[in-house]
Amino acid sequence: MEPIIIFTFAIVFFALAFDFINGFHDTANAIATAVSTKVLKPRHAILMAAVLNFVGAILFHGVAKTVTKDIVDPFTLQNGQVVILAALISAITWNLLTWYYGIPSSSSHTLIGSIAGAAVASGGFGILEYAGFTKIVVGLIISPLLAFIVGYIMYTIIKTVFKNANLSKTNRSFRVVQIFTAAAQAFAHGSNDAQKAMGIITMALISAGMQTGSTEPQWWVQLSCAAAMGLGTAVGGWKIIKTVGGNIMKIRPANGVAADLSSALIIFGATHIHLPVSTTHVVSSSILGVGSSHRIKGVKWTTAQRMIITWVITMPISALLAAIVFFVVNFLTHIF
């Protein structure tokens, strides 16, 4: 079998593995608030998230095209197969490490950083598509800030409208609403996150000469990535659910609805303009915004501080790790 075919198979395998890991790593994004408020039992919440992640992933592909073409040009990428494989190994490694320690880091940051790091290791800094790469990075930075602001405003509106309402009756009503907002967030998560692996596989197919003239993901790529994301979600990520759902603030149904709506709006907006965003950052920032509006002293800022540090270091660490993996894999391919 030709080496390029072997590499392509390996990339497809690792990309689906990344999507699967991304599914259980980011399960908390969609359901942490609903589980922490006991609106949904964990098993039911995860099943709902898995199904809606799959549906969201299968219906959109604009973000996949952005990942395929806006970081590097897949049609001119040197050592493309090695670059993509190194990026995936780096991203999977960082995702597993942060999952193990229960840290809600960004799968998007680690994947974007890994692609950039491996590409630079192969062809130098000039290989990056700076206009597209800058647009992606700016989106990753701005989206959590917007989520914080929208979360703050959303909960401010809710507590103003319901300030004279009976608290117990209001909470019962919001428990029902939160089922739908958690569902919307699960759908939004699938519409953005699963597309990143689609973009990676499409890059590999272009680099191998198996796809020409288009950066559109093929139907089997969409279906397999959506399935991997859905299955990964079904496995669940309990450590991160605990961090996102309980260690930022004490969440009640009204808080959860505000956080879910805020993050779903930001993620849907990003999907609409074909930008990959970190669903982890967006959800966590929405909760922080809601918590600040509710009672700023009730927010556990030490947890937020640890999360922010992880957010900042993820992309450069992933880039460095991917560059190291690239050199190792490239060396081994020349030996064997």
C-alpha cells in the first residue's frame, strides 16, 4: 500500500478519535447547568446531548471550510500528511491531559494551535494564511468576552422581569424552560465543534490528491465526524461537568436558562459566519457573566482564574507540542 494512503487512513482515524474525545471532553458544555440544577438526570442529559450534537454536526459545514483553508493553504502545504497527523496527535494529547485533570480547556484552541505549530515546523512562519488565521484567533478571543457580556445582560433582564414573582413557582417554570435551552445548546455545540474534524480530514484528502478544486467536506466525512462526536458525547465527561456545573457558581434554573441561552446565541452566531469558537470558553464565560449579574461574590473566581490560565496557555503549548511531534514523525518517515 502506498505510504500516502497509509497516512490518509491514519489521519482519518485520528481525526475521528479527536472528534470522539471532543465529544466526551465537551459534553459538559451543553448539559452541565441542566445536570447541576437537577432539571435532567445525567443519563438523560447525555443522551439528549449526544443526539442533538449529531444532528447539529450533520446540518452545517461552513466552519469545516474555514478550518480547511484559513490556517494554511491545503493545496500548497509542504509535507501535508505529516503536518496534519502531528497536529492531531498533539491536540488529542492535550485534550486527554486536561480531561484527566478535569480542566475545561478548549478543543478549538488546541486544534488551531496544533495545526499552526506543525505547519510552521514544516514550512516556516510564511506558510500561515495570516488573514484567515488572525480572523480565527480574534474570534476565539472575542467570543468568550461576548458570552460574558450577553450572560450578564440576559440574567439582568430575567431578574428584573421576575423580581416580584414567587421564587418557588418561578424556579419550577424555569426548570421546564431549561430542558429546551440545554437542547438548543447541545445542537449549537454540534453545529460548530464537529466541523473542525471535518476540516482536518478534508485537508488530508486535498493534501493526498484525493480531493481537488473544492474545500467542501464530502458527505461521508460529515456523517462519520457527526457520528464520532455523538458517540463521544454519549460516553460523557463527568469531571468537567463537575467543574463547569458547580465549581464556578451555585446554579439555579433561572441562572441555567440565562447561561444556556447566552452561550447558544454566541455559538450559533459563530457557526452562521463560519467561525470556529471554543464552546468550553463560551459556556464557562456565560456562566461567569450570569454569576456576576446574580451576585459577584457568589462566583468562585479561583476556579475561573485556573480556567483562564489554561485558556491562555493552550494554544502556544499545543503549537510547540505539534512542532515536536512533526519533527519526530518526519524523522521516522525518512528512516522507514
